[in-house]
Amino acid sequence: MSTNSTERKIPYRSVNFLANIPDGILASKIMSRINSNNNLVIDLELGNKLAGNKPELAKDLLRILIKNLSPDVQEIKQTFLDGDTKRLKSLVHKLHGATSYCGVPRLTTSLSRLATILKKHETNQLDSLIADVEFETAQVLEKIAEIGM
């Protein structure tokens, strides 16, 4: 993938929809992360902060995410293609939760949007949102290769 791919512009809607998530604490944390710096593919400083300022824990959480990221996203894609919306919601929820504590703000945002659309049963946008998750996943994996984790 070329270095220009990280500059791909995705038409972002207002992220205020997160305020409607029942778990106000989670919504608040996500909003603060999104507003802090959503241009970074990987934000190691944010990951450290989310891990309670424990750098080794932050690295471990990121390593665990990376180890499972490709298979998890492939499973999300296949589940979408199979039309199993209930399982899709569960898989997206699980991966979104994992990314929420790893300092990968763009991927977290993409998964948040996908989870919200699934909750609203607006299936006409699923294919483009899953494509966004795949794109952001590729960006995370590319950055991990660059920084050597």
C-alpha cells in the first residue's frame, strides 16, 4: 500500500452520535479520544494513557490486538457476507471494545460507526462501513510494521 493511502479522506459525520450510547462513561471516553487526535493511525501516548500510564501494559494490549486483528476483521467480513446480523453485532462489539484500550483511534472510530449502524438496523451502509474498517485495519498493520512491534 502506498504512503498516500493514509491520506484517504473519508466523509466523517459528526461523532455526536456517541452521546446516545447507553453507557455514558464509555461514550465519554471514546469522545475524548476521538476529539484528542483522530488523525493518528496508532497513538502510543494515548494507548499508554488508556493503560493507566503503564507502558508495558499498553504495548501488551496493542500486541494482543494486532495478533488477532486480521482474523477478527476477516470473520466480521465473512459474517456480513453470510448475512448473520446478530453475530455481526457481537463480533463488532468485541473488536470495538478491544480497540478502545489500544490507542488506535481511527480504527476505533470506524468500528464505533459500524456498531451504531448495526444497533439502528440500517443495513444499507454496512458494506461501506466494513470497507472502512478493513482500510483502517490495513493502516494499523502497516504502521505496526513500520514501528517494528
